[in-house]
Amino acid sequence: MGALLIRDLRLAMRAGGGFGLGLAFFLLVAVLVPLGVGPEGDVLGRIAPGILWVGALLACLLSLDRIFALDFEDGSLDLLATSPIPLEGVVAVKALAHWIVTGLPLTLVAPGLGVLLNLPVAGYGWLVLSLLLGTPALSVIGAFGASLVVGVKRGGLLLSLLVLPLYVPTLIFGAEVVKRGAAGQAAEVPLLLLAGITLGAAALLPFAAAAAIRINLR
Amino acid sequence: MSIWEYANPKKFMQTSAWLLPWVTGLAVACLVAGLIWGFFFTPDDFRQGSTVKIIYLHVPSAMMAINAWVMMLVTSLIWLIRRHHVSALASKAAAPVGLTFTVIALLTGAFWGQPMWGTWWAWDPRLTSFLILTLFYLGYIALWQAIEDPDTAADLTAVLCLVGSVFALLSRYAVLFWNQGLHQGASLSLDKEENVADVFWFPLLVCIAGFVLLFVALVLMRTRTEIRARRLQALLARERLA
């Protein structure tokens, strides 16, 4: 499993695209939104938590179809499915690799983009914390969506239609944490609910995703 | 006599052919009676005026929008566990019907909301969760259409339906957390003292019965179509081989 993780990370780094693109997209969202809504600081500060979360979510979505599609095309997914590691474990490792190359960098650059969007000072800690706890859920849910459309050619649009509704609870609780944190209110409750979603998704969805992959490889 | 007999497509086709005219007739009768009674023979509401009458379309379609998804969940489970094709096809047949009911509920709600709340749309928890339900229906239908092999499509959509149900419920309670409501609370609960006044309640019951029957009729009809389409494909495949 460790070897699989390292292989996936190497592929993501060397193949280009996925790794940097998500970050660039996230940056673009943070630049385009002020251009669209105007430069007033208080307006931007109020919508910053939502924009940052939606931006992170869309940036995550960009690279989802790469989780399984490339391996499916060149046949390595068949090898992984017949390998001694359970397929559920493969899914979990691949979701983890996806998180390390997208979710984690997004979390790290988010405070910088918060400055661009005039996020109130009290919100930075909560922003990083909520993304750190919430983005793994995005990767796991996304891996499930990717496993459903792995056999579909050009499934990118379909993938977003399937995955975005599943992202709703994560987005609501994640943005709520930052919103409350930035307003100086107690943000523990949505943070705990967010962590609950991440843990629940990480515990259960690999099984559903592995089932979907087995169906697709049949 | 067990319900599993109808896993046999032949048996299902026989029984549903006999059942369908009755269900359709009853649905039409209930809808005509309930809607005419509701629209023309009930008084206007003290505050809402005649807009109250949209209840006869809004409430039953909203109920059936949710029940259709529950039915899809049950049929998907039956397909995954017992591999009865009729069950998977019924699930496929119910989705567009459920989507239509969801859209009807949203539209009638908007028509009522415009004069009453002064807005077509508000980000109220109930409205929002219905919008999310629409997205779930769309994704489900799109997945059915995207996959060519029918058994793979049935399997994958069933998995999506199971996972989607969990997330739809999560979203339902997440939006409650996210915003306070504008929509009135439940007014048809069986366990409450005070519900909708009887003048509105009885025609509403007839309309609800009509919508349930309409849903059953449409699902039976569409399932029969799906079974016939499947048979046609089998015939064509056999012809190619011969």
C-alpha cells in the first residue's frame, strides 16, 4: 500500500497537470471573484469564507477523473484489483494520494488567498483547520464518484453532476466554520460535524467505490 | 402468493396489464374529483385568499417526489441483493417521474411564494433540500443514460442511489443548520391536534390518493415499456446471431 501511494504521488508530480492546475484554478477563482463583485473590502470579507470553500471544492473536482481513469485505460486497475491488497484499500490509498496532491496544497495556500479576499483576521485559523478536516472528505467522495464513471468515456461532466450534490453537506459545514470563526463566534459545532462527515465518508465510501470498480471491471 | 413472483417479467407483465387500466382510471377519477372539488368548491382562505388552492398540487407532488426516491432506494436494494431485473427497471422507470414531481413542487411553490412571501425563491431549508433532490435525480438519470451495458448501469445506479440517499438525508439536515426556515411547518401530521381545516383537508386527501395512483400508474407503464425494450433488444441480438 505504501508502494502504491508513492507510485500515485510520483505519477501525479511527473505527469504534470493535476498537481499545479488545481492550485492555479483556486488562485484564479480568488482573483476573478473580486473582479466580478467589486473591490469593497467589507463585501469581500463577508463572502470570503464561501468563495474560498467553493473554490477549493471546484479545484478538487478538476483532478477527480484522473484518480482511476488513467489506471483503467492502461490496465493497471485490473492488476490492482487482482493484487493481494483489498480493492477497498486501493481506493483509500488513491483517495489519500489525491488529497496529498490537491487538498493539502489547497489548505496551505488558502490563507494567502484569504488576504486577497480580505478575510477577517479571526478567520484564518478556522479556514486552515476547516480545510484540513474537510478536504479529505472531498477526495474520498470524489473517489467514489470517479469509480462510478470510470468506464464512461469523457465522463468529466457527468462526474461533476454526480459528485457536486454529494459535496453539499461538506460545503455547508466547512463554510459555516469559517463564517462563524471570522465573525468571532463559536465554530466548534460545525467543525465537529465536518470532522464527522470526513470520518464517516473515509470509513464507508471506499467500500461503495470498490463495489463500483468491481462492477466496472466485470 | 408472494411478492417475489413478480420478479418474473412474464408474471409482472400479465398482472400489470390487468392492473394498469384500473389504476389509471382510479388515478384520473381521484385527480379530477379532488382538483375540481379543491379548486371550485372550497372557500378562499382568510389570509391567503384563493392562492391556498395550490395546496392541491403542491403538497401531493412534494410527497410523491420524496416517496419516489424511497421507492427507488427499495427497488435498488432488491436489485443489488436479489438480482431481479424487474426491480432495477422499476427503479429506472420511477426516476423521471420523481424528477417531474420535484419540479412541479418547486414550481407551484414558487407561484404560491410570489404573492404570499413576495418572492419566487428563498433559500429556505425545505426549498433548498428540494433543489438538491432535483440534482440527485438528474445525476441518477444521467448515469443511467451514460452507461451502455444495462446490467452495469443498473448496478452502478443502484450504488449511487444508496450513497445518494445517505447524502440527501445529510444535506436535508445540513441545510436546517445553515439557514432558518420561511416555509410553514408540517400541517398534515397524523399525530397532531391541529392540522389543515377539514374543508381543505378532505379534497386534499383525494388529491393525495390521486397522485399516489398516478405515480403507480406511470411507474407500471414505464416499467412495462422498459421490459418491452429489453425484450426487443434480446430479439434483435438473437436475429443477428441467426
